[in-house]
Amino acid sequence: MQKQTKTTVISLTFSALIIFLLGSYVYKDFFLKEDSEDIVSLETESANEIVDGSQLEFEYIDDVASLSVPIPDLDRGFVFDESIPSELRLRSISSLEEIINRLKNKPGSFNDWLDLASNRKLIGDFEGAVEAWEYASLLDPSNAIPLSNIGNLYHYYTKDYKKAEEYFLKALERDPKMIFIYTNLHELYKYSYKQETNKAADILIKGLEVNQDDISLLVNLANYYKEKSDSKNATIYYEKASEQAILINDMNLYFELQKEISLFGL
């Protein structure tokens, strides 16, 4: 058990180094995941979000009456986890009231529904967070972010792994180009759910079919095979990642990948 833990820590340390060298790619450390922020929008009319190096534009919808479900109750009470200290509750209420007032004036604000959901999640109101993200997903049916955030909540907070998988898969249906969703599913299968299957590797391979030669997916897959002591496949994907490092003219990354191959006898 100690040997396995040491191997995992080494792998994660290397992964963090590689992703740091990648620069524009998103990496979420497993041990820090529960403290990570949701993907939220900027509080401007022309709000954008940078995800995996791509710029997403968030839209505002004027005719919310055309949606098939009513607007969630914006006068819903504030539900706090009992561990939230009183001073934080006061600040949270102030933030929530500001967001809610904006939504009452402009209920089609995709941005503000994301912010409302994230703030509700922070105070422990998971039901309210899911409700807000679900509504945001209706405002922009092509946007995968609300569904991915729900998947993260179910994975790391409520530990409902079946629902986490369901929402991540729904998110991928909306936008199969979103690299971080494949990584989210990979982590779900690797650490929490259906670990007796090959799904942790399969989801990264599927991501590579859609996002050909994506270097972050290649590195994650190589690391996974290394941890499984599958030197043949680890070598294949470290080499593929090395080729991409050369193409993007990142020789520091290339040499780190080559060092990994040699250090572990791959």
C-alpha cells in the first residue's frame, strides 16, 4: 500500500509539472479538487470565459417565457451548511442578494445563473446550486459548463457517482470539444466509480478521437498507463505527447517527457 501511494504521488507531481509547462491547458490536481472553483462567468455584459485555451461567449436571453420550465424561485431562503461561520454567512447573503436582484431585473442572464449556482454551492445549498445550473443549461442548450459543474458537485460533494457520470456525459453530448470534461470523467472513473472497468482509459481515448493529438489528454493517458504498470502503452502516449511538444516548439516539455520515459524504464 505504501509503495502504491508513493507511485501515485510521484505521478501526480510529474503531471503537475507537465501541465504547468503546457501553459494554456487546464489541470486540476486530484488532492485539491474539492477546493477548486466552478467554472463561472465574468460579471460583464460581454462576458467571456477561457477554458482549455478557448474563449467562450456567454449569451443573454430576453424571452425566458419561451422556455419549457418556469424560472426557479429567486425568493428561495438561504440554506447554509452548519459548518459555515456566521461572518461568512453575512458576506454570502450580501453576494447572493446582489446576484438575485440582477436576475430579477434580467432573468435571461446566463452569467448570473452560473454565479448564483456557485455561490449557493459554497454555502452548502447543493439543491439550490443544481437548480440554478439546470436553468442556466436551458438558457444556452449548446453550453456544456452548467452540466459539467453539476457533475463535479455530484462527484466531489454529494458523492453520487452515478449522477456525476450522467451529467458529465450530457455535457460531452453538448460539446465534445471540451477537454476538461474528458478529464473530469477520467478522474471519476479512476478514483471513485467503475474502477474495475477500463473506462478511465477509454474516456481519454474517446477524447483523443474528437480532439486529435491534444497534448493534455495524451499526458493524462500516459500517466494512467504508467500507474497501471503498462509500460508499452505508457511509452506510446508519452512519445505521442513528445511529438506534440516538438510541434508547439516547447522543448522544456519535450525533455521532461523524455526524462519520464527513461526514469521509469519505459
